[in-house]
Amino acid sequence: MSEALDRYDRDKSYAWNCEHAPEVVGVDVPSYPGPMGGWRFLGMEVGSPLGIPAGPLLNGKWVLYYASLGWDVLTYKTVRRKERACYGMPNLCPVRCVPLTGGEERLEASEEMKGSWAVSYGMPSAAPEVWRKDVEETKERLGEGKVLSVSVVGTMEDGWGLEELGADYAWCGKMAKESGADCVEANFSCPNVSTCDGQLYEKAEDAGMVAKMIREAIGATPLILKIGHVDEVKEVGRLLDAVGEIVDGLAMTNSVAAMVVDGKGNFYFNGERRGICGAGTREASLRQTRMFAKLIGERGLDVNVIGVGGCETADHVEAYLEAGAESVHMATRAMTHPGAAMEIRREVSKRM
């Protein structure tokens, strides 16, 4: 079944994939047995701990398609205050890699997708009047047990400082909330852009300031921060001290950055680093999940951890949950195998 499902075509442009989103399918989605009979995401009832992070769900039709396949927390791809085009192709470049640690300088491209790829989109966005209407209509069509999260990002302008960027994030968050988002995810990590909006999570005080501005704009609506790779306890502690009293969740890990070369050493992407996503990030992401969960517990913070990175199977989901994640979101696996949620649900049901 999974092999026959429509999926993102990496040989076609981002715009083409937006325009050719699959239709909702009618399939029998197995239940996902949960603790005490059910699952919750940031206090909201959901059908399972399975979700999709910002990236694969390009618009409302993609959201509804994946919702019909058993994915329960759906993150609408990152939106902005103004329209922005996608980077040129290739946007998805398979790479050869073993488990990543974050210290890799470059990776070799692969002709076939074998679990990991370099991602190069640059956080494109439709215009606000387009995405706001789409979010509103999508929320109206989502069924019970589904959560619609909307990813937002500020757009840095010439002459701007942190305060202006924070206000831009806050405006996007407020518009997402007013359009029907169940929760807002602020994208503080994108290895594919060089401005500070792409590395905000690395500066704890700046992250705290912007998170506070978003919180003031969205009120009690759950707020998630999407963060990148962190491997030092001190860095984790500083970030938690800055945002732990403000946010409801932290989504990790948004890829591991590296340059990509072909077999002759020629650079892809003009020699710029790109986020590597997929199976190669799983071990690093699991370590990070454990570290954050431990320090959150030690500080007594009410912050949920969302595990992201290289999850493919029921065993991987269980590993993330045991590491302290409240839910587990899959991007690469969902894009290459849209039916993965149904497969995982069946496997979990067999084990009960």
C-alpha cells in the first residue's frame, strides 16, 4: 500500500509539487494504543504520537492528505510576512552518510536515496493572504484527534535588528493563530539561510527575547520552538534558562549541516552548507532528546520535547518516547513512504 501512495516528486520543482498535491485517500487506519487509553500533544487529544514537522506539508491539501494516512500532528510548512520563492533545484539531494555527529565538513552525494538527503529550500512562503486562507480552510476540514501546527519565521530586512525581527515573528504567529492554528511553531533553525533567523536558537538571550514577543502576540496558544543540533550540556542549559518559562514545546533536531560534493569533489549548492535530514541524524537526535528531557526535568519546567530526526520504524518511535519525547515527527520517512504511519500503527497494535 505504501509504495502505491502519491509522494513528493523530488525531480519536479517546489511549485509543481505545491500545485499537484495528492487528494485525501480513504484507507483503514489502525488505532495506536496509548498510555491510559490515549495520547496528548501539548494538552490536546490526538490519535497517536505520530506527526510531521515543518517541511513536507507544503499547503492545506498536503496536510489533509497526510492526515488521512494516520499522521496526527500536522505542521504546515513555514510561512512568512511576505512571499518568498524557493531556492532553485535540486531541493533534495540524496547523500551517502553514516550516523552524523555534527562535526562533518562534507558529504558525498548519492544517485539513489538510501535514507538521508541534503535539503535546500530556503524557507519559501506564499503571500500571507494566500496562506492564511489556506490554513483557515484546512483547519475546518481536519477531523477529531488531529492537531494543526503552523510554522512561522521572521524575514530579516536590511537595517533591521533583533527587535524588528522579533516583531515580524510575532506578527506571523498572531496571523497563524487567528487563521485557526492549534499551536504555533517558531522556526529558530534553518541551516540553509545565512541571516540570524536561521540560527536564532544558537543565541540563548536572543531566542528568549523573540520567544517572549511571540508569546505576547499569541497569548495562551501553545508555542513550540524548532531548534537545530546542540550537543553541549551548557548550551542546552542556557537555552532552557532563556525560553523554558515561555514555550510549551521544543522540536528537535532540525538536521545536521554539512557541505555536499559529487564523486569528483565538485560542490553542490555553490559550496554552501545544507541541512542533512534522514536516517543519518537519528543517533544525534536521540542523544539530544535525552539531554533536553533530562535538563527539563531537573529544572522542573513544563516543556514538552518533540523528537525529530531519522525516525522510520515502530522501534525508532519507541526509542524517542523512551528518551523523553512526548511525540515523534517524521519528515524524510513521511516524504519517501507516506504510508509509514499506518505501518507503524499496525506494528504497535500487533505488540499489544
